[in-house]
Amino acid sequence: MLKAGTAARRRSLSWDTVPTAESVRRTIETFLHCLDANLQVQDGTWVGHCKLLIAVPSGSAYASMTAANDDIRWAGTLSTSTTAEVTIYVAVYNWTDGDVAVVLDESLAAAPLVDHAAAAS
């Protein structure tokens, strides 16, 4: 059976003013591309699931990719607010949970997802 290492993180984000939906989309896509690049440092042909759900009071949207250099796919309507809950889930086949967690945490530390907002958790 094929096994995958997994890691998930949740963040509460807040902005001083309501960002545009396009700004939030670019921020999320930049983060996912950063995560992909960091995963590729360990495995240039990784396969799995990278999912980011962003929820605001008026709705939620979901961005995902499933392999190295994959296009980011969106579902839902991206709405904006001064606050958002973000859940990130990463599963990579033939990796350990610990290996996935290290790359996810490194990506969160370096990525614009956190730089452009005050992470509350």
C-alpha cells in the first residue's frame, strides 16, 4: 500500500484593511508555489496533495495542487474580510510525517501568507 506523510497547520489571519480578492489570491498562490519549490528540494517529482482552505465570514475558497510544478486549482468563491481562518494540509507519498512537517513549517516561516498578515496563531 502506498503511504503518505502528512502535516496540517491552521492560522488565524487579520489585516488592518480589507484586502482585495486578487491580492489574497496572489498571496495564496505565492505561498503554494513556495511550498512546491521547498518540496522539490527534497523530491523534484513529489506526488501528493497540497491544499489550502481560506474561510471568511461570508464564505470560503480552496486552492490545491497534487504534484511538483502542478497548476494551482481553485474551488469556491474567494471573498475577503479583515479576518480569515486558513487551514493548510500537505500529504506527500513516500515521505514521513516529520519530513512533510519540516517543509511545511519552513514554507510558512518564509512565505508571504504570513508576511502580509498578522498571524494570530
